[in-house]
Amino acid sequence: MSELIIEHLAKAYGDTRVVKDINLHVEEGELVALLGPSGCGKSTTLRMIAGFVKPTEGRILLGGEDISRLPPYRRDTGMVFQSYALFPHMSVAANVGFGLEMRKIGRAERDERIRQALSMVRLDHLAERMPRQLSGGQQQRVALARALAINPKMLLLDEPLSNLDAKLRGEVQHEIRNLQQRLGLTTLMVTHDQDEALTMADRLAMMEGGVVRQIGTPQEIYDTPDDVYVAGFIGRCNLIAGRQKAPGLFVSEGGSELPCDPASDAGAREVTFALRPEKITLVPVASAPGPGDDATRQRARITGMAYLGAQTEFELDLAGTALVAVMPTPSRNTPLSALRPGAEVFATWQAQDARLLAERP
């Protein structure tokens, strides 16, 4: 078994606690992403698991073994660093085999494991090249091969794609994810890139201020955030301050009454209304059909718009309350081409898509 269990993990530097009482369970073969802004404690958490930072409190169990106080080379973890950390004076093969050499693996077995690791990342034909002769994507794959060569119980990825351009980042995302799934390798990844986390992870652990705010699948985190911080960090979201007037009814500070999901009662009168822009449908007032039984209808005026290619973003004014809607870009021959600044429209959404969230300390 190679499941990871973190119990009450904390790290303090003097009086400053950068990681506070983290509990996390990564199942065998699962890829979990620690997601959050810079300074939230995610990299410190990863480095405690790798053994480069000593925990102040808590335990780290890998495959049932307490590794909290073991040195890095005895933890059976393979780590890919943000900077790749390749030795510039060593060939690709020598870089991949460095961890094996440190573990006193015999030459014949070492050569075979180097070959296998490079084959996994499709770089076996570049074994004798030097790091300076490789592209950024190739260097990243060498770092990944080095981590895989030691047959780790767990793979640790520290912002592994941040140095790649956007196009190459997408390609390598899929390569890493496919390889991780094929090998069934338990993996913990640190990233501040929400698209990267949503694309690659089985589950996300949202971090802020040294604590985990919410853990769930990408869809759970996106569709049902626990609080305002999570809703605002993942994707775009209309966040409107106000109060809960009754179950299923929200009143903004500007006085607009907006229907919402009665099941999302936040347990407080002062709440934030959260609605994803793509959940809103706009219909010109002149051609508006009757709303469905479970839909809302709010009269609004388009105050601005931005063409985004396949989608168009609309800025709306609902009697003093500002909203943003995102819809597929209409063709010139459809009635939706009447959606333009100044137009009066009905903004419609399903009540269950609008949630009420309370602030959390």
C-alpha cells in the first residue's frame, strides 16, 4: 500500500505558523493537488512530506509507516522540483541515475532502470545529451524520469509546469496525468494554477493561510464551494454581499431580490450570493419565452460586453446590482445578436445554481 495519511501536520518558524493542523488522506493511486495562492503553505507541506522540512507537530504516514522523522533518501518518495534541479555537468542518463547511485544500486540494474524511466517519458534517444541541449519540456521530463527511476511509493510534484509556456504546459499536463494513471502512482501536486489542478487532479485540497479550506473533487469544489474564498479562487464567480431574507431568497445591498437554492441556507443573515457567470442565460425582452418552473427571471440591462472568441462576456445591471454573464458567442443570424450594450434583457438561471455562502475565519 502507498496511501498517504497526514495527521495534524504543522510547521512554525519562531512565532509564525505557516502550516496549521493539516489533515489529509491521499488514497493509493490517487492524484491530489494542493491548490492555493503563494504563501498559503502548500509548498512547505510538500517539503515536509519529502523530508526537506522538519514538522513542528503531527505525523506523516506513507504505506502505513511513520516517515515523519526519516531523512529524504529513506522515504521512498520521488520529487519533481519547480526548477527541475538537473545537474548541468551530467548527461540525461546520469541525472536520471543519480538517485539510484545514491541508493547503491548495482550498475547493471541501474542502467536498466534508467532505460525504463527514460522510455516512460519518451526520451530514451536523448540519454547522452546534456541538460543545456534540451528544451524546457524535455528537461521537465528528465526530472520526472529521475523521480520515477527509484520506483517511489509516492510522487511529489512542486509546481512542475510553471516554467513552461502555455501550449507546452497543456501537453505535459496530459503526459504526466496519463503516466500517473498508467502506473497507478500515488501523487501529491502543489500548484497555484487552477486550470492545471482541475485538469489533472482526482481531488483538490484548497489551502489558505496554512489551513485546508475544502477538500473535494474538481466538480465538487467548483459547483459547491464551502465558502467565499473557495468560490472566488476557483473559476470566475459573481459574489454579491447582502442578506438572506428567507429560504431561497437573497437581497443584495443594492436592494435586488435574487432567488437562490433554498438548500444552501448559510445559517446567517449576512451572506454572499454566489453564481457562476456561465450559469446565466440572457434573452432579449422582446423575444423572451416564459421561464421554466425551476428558473428565475430578472430584468436587466447590458452595460458592457467583451468578445472572447467562442464565448462572449456580458456585464449586467440588475436595478443597481452588477452581474457578469458568459454565453456562447451568438451568430449574426440568431435573435441573440440583439444582445448588445444598452439592450434590455431577462437574465435567467436555475435556482439551485445560486448558493448562499457565509464568511469563515
